[in-house]
Amino acid sequence: MVNLLQNFRTTRRRAALAILAAAVLLALPAKCLAAPALADDCRTVPSQILGRSLDVCVVLPAGYNSSAPRRYPVLFYLHGLFENEHSWIDRGGQEILEGLLSSGKVGEFIVVLPDAGKSFYVNSYDGRDRYEDFFIQELVPWVDRTYRTLATRETRGIEGDSMGGYGSLHLAMRHSDIFGSASAQSAALIAKIPQPLPTEGRWGFYARILEQSFGSPLNVKYWDENNPLTLAENPSRFANLRLYFDCGTDDRYGFNEGAILLDKILTSKGFPHEFHLRQGGHGWSYLTQYMQYPLMFHWHVFERAENASARGGGKGAQ
């Protein structure tokens, strides 16, 4: 009888502990129950085109090292002005992606974060800093050689904010054979540069930055040739590109005006795209609110491509 009573008490204690443990787990915030953290792999990439090495961080899926021979889609993320290859990781981009992964809103893909200085991701007018050539001819092939990527245009996307938004639109519109999807947030879209160019105020600031890549004094013709607003006038050159962009209603640089113009140009040309003017300003306060949307946009493109490949019996690039 004593033994039966002891067993009953033991069983009751275990049940109580199990209930308590379940209650604690349910009370934990979602972040505490998230999947394992993504892995950061930061290194330098040698470049013959630039004549120097460039810093790049690559964010790998949590199970990358144990999932061989699985291959993954790739998203290139381009940073804004005065930022670098660590900014997306340090300022919350990686945390946003981890939240989307934990909630099942996106699947796994590789994120590549190259440093670009103040290059605007173009070849400089004076020919000294051929960043665009480096990106297309050296960086993209290096990523496919170094990591287990699905090396097709449909499973390769490009995204950026501010200067990086300009860069993602510029590179994707000029190289839609490389990228199947492109997105931009708060892209540095400037419709028309005034002549003569002011030396003070907002335009004075623009000039001092742009002269590093577009000629000193600023070569307006070269700016126009590279401007995504100009490239958008001929969408047949990027006919199969999936495109998303958004901007804040109160962007302090006025880039919302450029985003609205880009939407009008593409709409007038009958080019399908997704555009949103969202409540907010410019910078990471804006990105923290809305970065989830372009990340989900790219994942849907990747997912459709992977599903189509599976239905067709394709195995992706090896």
C-alpha cells in the first residue's frame, strides 16, 4: 500500500513538472524558440579587375554544413552609403530573415553581402574603379565556385537599400541574364540633376558623393546612362526580370519622388512589377519595418523556380 502511494505521488509530480515545462515553453517569446541561427562566413575576395581584394560576408543557412549535397538559391544584398558588408548583419537584417525562417514565411537561401564603398555599384567614369565589372565577372562566379548554390538566373536575386537600391536596379536591369529577381528599398533614384549643379544644401551633398563615381565635375550624361530611371525606358532589355521596389512617404532625400516616377515609367511600358509607397522615412527605421516584404518576394521567386525544376526533373547547376 505504501509503495502504491509513493508511485502515485511520483507520477503526480512528474505530470506536474511536464505541465510546468509546457507552460514555460508556451510563454517564451517566439525568438527563443527560433530555429538555429544562420552562420556568417566573412572573408576577402581577390579581384584582378579592381587590383585589390574586397571584403564580403556570406550568410549561410543554419544547416548548411550538414546538408551536403543540397544546393541553395542566392540573394545578393547591396548596402547603402556609408555602410559596409557587416551592416545588414549588425543592424537587423539577419534577425529579420531568421524571424521569417522561424515562422515558415520563407525557406532557406544564401545571402551575399559585398562591400562596395561609395561606388554606387557602377564602373566609375574615370575607369579606375570598375565595380560593376568586378561584381558580374568575378564576384558572382566566385560565389558559385565557393558555395553550394543553385547557379541559375531564376534562383539568383539581388536586393539593396538606398545606394544599394540604386545598385540592385542598375545591375539587374543591365544583367537580367544573371539575375531573375531584383528588389530595392528607398533606392537613390534621382530623376534630373539641375544645371548648374548647386554646391550647397542637399544637391551639394549629392554632388560630392556622386562625383566619386560619375566624374568630377559630375558628368550628367554618364549619370543618365547608368540611372535605373533611364534604363527603365527600355524594359525589353530585362523582359523576364521579376521586380519589386518600395519607398517611404517621408523619405528625407526625396527618393519617394524617384520611386513614383519609376513606377509610372514601368506602368506606361506595360512592364509587370510590384511597387509600394509605405508610411515612413529613410534608413534602418524604415528597413526594420518593411524588409520582410522584399525577402518574401525573392523567396517566392526562388520557390517557384525550384518547384519548376523538380517537376521537370532538373537537378540545378552542379
